[in-house]
Amino acid sequence: MPIINTETRFISLKSLVSHAATMLLLTTGFSAHSAPTQSCAQQAVTLQVLGSGGPELNDDRVSSSYLIWHKNKARILIDAGPGSSVNFGASGADFTDVQAVLLTHLHVDHSADLPAYIKGSYFTQRSENLTVYGPSANALMPNTSDYLTHLMGDEGAFAYLSDYTDDSSQADYHIKAQNIPLTPIKRHREKLSEDITITAIPVHHGPVAAVAWRVDIGSCGITFSGDMSNKNNVLATLAKDSDILVMHNAVPQSATGAAINLHMRPLDIGKIAQQANAKRVVLSHFMNRTRNDTQATLKFVQQHYSGKVEIATDMARF
Ligand SMILES: [Zn+2]
């Protein structure tokens, strides 16, 4: 399997601003590669960040997306934000290995690359069916199954890909969706294979249907907040004793109004992480209002959380 040297790639692709930020991170003890926790190392599991940004065009980051590697195979894709399919290829991942796609919600910056992955898969050897898990509909957002149909159904924008969504077609494999119910506090848990279990819980993201995800591979647990405020107060229980807790830092502590109806503030991040007893926190989903102020964010997070906090960069592995 081709392994890209992510250090080289990182420097070659990023602007001077981002490079300066990297140097700052290096001098403050962070790096783009961090050894996995013991339980994840024992299971040969690593988390790779494909996209650590949000929806902005000038944030110098790919939009939200993560890959979980197990025994050198890319097994679970969490979110499929714009640009992530490029980094998926650059990571050396093979789409035939992916066992499931887990979407936290259907905002563009978390889901818009999905058709790019499916079209790209035509040029792979994939023959296993693929399930895309995501939220059920609410007043604002469609079911994940309708999202697939609107895009790739026979009357969808990309109807030319509809063989993939039509079970009776001769496509090499078929995609199906599983809509996660938005029943408050209720978890959806599913064993994908002997090793891998996925769990979702509905979270509050303003008016948007959203879930947080946890992936357990043996004794290694990795939890993804997705975008959320902490109004439902459920993430800490889902993330209990996680090896890695990926938390989205879309707003600064000073945020008010609509922004905090959608997103958690840094103090919340610290409180949740402490309550969850997470072994490490990876901050991600940076926006222009947070990406150049990570030191301030860290101070707020560390007021409540005493574990290790790291800053996600595109392609970084943990
Ligand atoms: Zn969102």
C-alpha cells in the first residue's frame, strides 16, 4: 500500500500562514503525528483526519472528515466534507476496504463529497455493498436515505449513478442508507463485524438533525462529537472512557446567539471531556473565528479537562 509522507505533503500543500501555525504547534508540543493510546495501539487502530475545517472557503482546511484505520486498512469514514475525497486518495486508503460511512449530519461541509467517493469507486474493485448511516429527517433536514435518493436516485441530480442505489441493478455493489432515529437519549448500536461496533446518539445542533458517533474496535474507542451544542447533554455518556474524543471547535468562548445554539464553546468541550474521562481530546472543525486562536481555546478546555489536548490538522494521524 502506498504510504504518503504526510509531513512532506503537509508542507507542500499549505500556505505560509498554515506553516507558521504548524511551527507554533510544534514549539508548543503538538505535532501532526501522535502515538496512539495503548489500547488503540494494541488493536492496530489509528484515527486519520482527512478534513479539519468547516464550511468556509478561505479556512485553508478541507471540510469535516475522518478515517479510522484498522490493521492498515481504512475501515470507517466519518463525514465526507468537501475536499475529503482528495485527502482520502492521498492517505493511501482503498475504497474497497471501507465498511461503513457514518454521517453526523447533512450540512454541506460534512456530506457533499459523498457522490465523489461513489463515482470514484467505479474505478476500484469494490464489490461489497456499502451502508451510509446518518440522521433521520426533522423539520429542516431530509432522511439520510432521501439525501442519497435526491443525489443518486433515478431522478436525482446524479441519476447516472443510480445503479448504485437500485438494488435490482447490475452495479458492482449497492449503497443503502440507514436512518438513525432522533429519539432523545436513545442510542443506536450496531456490530459491523467481529471487531467493529458503531454507536450513535442524537445531539443538538440548532435546527439541524444531527448525531454523534462512537466507533469501538476491540478495546479502542473513538468518539466524534460532530457539530453540536451541549443542550442535550448526552455526549459525555456516549464518549465514556474513549481513547480519543474528537471535538469540534467552531466557535470561541466569546460566541453568543445563533452560533452557540449550533456549537459548543471551549469550556463545554473541557467539561464534556472531563465528564467522559476521555484519554485524549482532538480539537477539529476549525473556522476563521477559532483557527488562529487555539491557545485561548486550550486554556478554556483545560480549565475542566486535565488530559491531553491536540490540534487536528489535515492528514494528521492519532
Ligand atoms: Zn453543521
